[in-house]
Amino acid sequence: MAARDEGAWHEGRARGMDPPALRRSEWGQDGAKSRAEMAADMVTEFAARVAAGTRLGTKDELRARCGVSVGTFNETLRLLQTRGVVTVQRGPGGGLFAAEQTPMARLAQSVLALDSAQDDVAEALRIRNALEPLLWQDALWHGSPADIKDLRALLARMEEAAGSEDAEQFVRANWHLHARVADITPSALLRSLYVNLLDLVERHAQAVLPQDGVPLGPYLRDRCGLHVELVDALENRDEKSVVRLLRVHDTVRAEEVG
């Protein structure tokens, strides 16, 4: 890495970019970010100062500079790739490289520019729901047995959280399930836009709120059952059931991200 670029990197580190870890309940409050997001912002700032194609370092080098764990940096790398900030090359001389800012990357950045105002989050949820049929349709025809196996594992996490009435863990597993469905689509544009909207909603979600008078436990189990049916329909290539179930799925209220 060039000395000038190394200096730019340490200039970012000098700004105090490694705060104490946040509890998830604190995400989205007063603009607070997770460590993975902080690390992604740090790498993004550095990548913006160098030419496209510049080698930023290996995964381990960047992780060490960000001062985060392996698991946290894996999430950071997912964010960076989704946002079109870096590309990854394998083998000798490989590592992470600054990506060219394509129209897709600029579109992702425009989503990230939205703030935590309730109107922005509700609008992101509305658009995300509008993209759901496209994602599940692609998953219907492109999903592999390995994809279905991964989705089943995430469903098991949802079922466990529903059984213990842990709304926070249920929401987390639910979003991971939807992000995994997005991984199946061959459309990079659809995947990038959807996952960035999903990230925006996730950052500012506070709770899962059933309709008035509905106990939390039955509500979570009902939502979990709906997703089990959706994955069953994917595995069976049952397009009619997927369409029917998505109509039910998208009745989720904007209040659930309030």
C-alpha cells in the first residue's frame, strides 16, 4: 500500500472510529451505528480517496486496521460489497480493491443517505415490500438445494425465537432469511437495492408489534409459519402458493418499524 494512502488511512483512524460496541436496541438512536457499519464507513472513506482498482489490503489487514473481530468484519465486507465499494480478488496479490463507482453503487449510496425519520423508514419498507415478489420469483426458479438448506436453518432460528417470545432475535433471524433469499437472485441490481433497503429498515427498527389485542407469542409463531410455507413453496416450485403467501406477507404494518 502506498505511503500516501497509508497516511490517509491512519488519518481516518485518528478520528476515533472505534467506539464501544452497541446493543442492538441502541441501533438507529441518535444516528448510532454498529461496529460493522462503522468499519464499513471507514473503509468507504479510504476507498474514496484512491483510484478505482487500488489495492486496499488483504481482508486480515483491513480487519486489523478497523480493530474489529473476524465475525464483525465479515459483516463489514458484506456491506461493502453490497454497496459496491470494494471488489475481492483471490490468490497471490489478491485482497480488497477499490471498486469503480458504477450507477448501481451510486444508487446504493443514495439509499444509505436516507435518515432515520419515520417517513423515510416507512417508505423504505413500502418499496422493499414492492420488490419482494421479484425476489421470491427469482428464488423460485434459481434456488438450489443448498439455498433451501440455508433457508431452513434460518427458519429454525425464527422458530426458536418465536417459541421463547424473543421479538428481537425473531426480527434478526427474519431479516437474515430475507437477505439470504436476496442472495439467490441473479440480478445484481435487484439484490443491491433490496438489501440496502433492508439494511435501512433494520437499522431503525425498534420492535415487532402485533395488532392490538394479539399476544406476542401467537403473533410470532404465525409469522414464522408463514415463512415456513413460503420456503416450502420455493422447494416445491409452487408459484401459485408463493404469490398467495406474499399477499399475506406484505400486510405487515409500517408500525412494526416504529
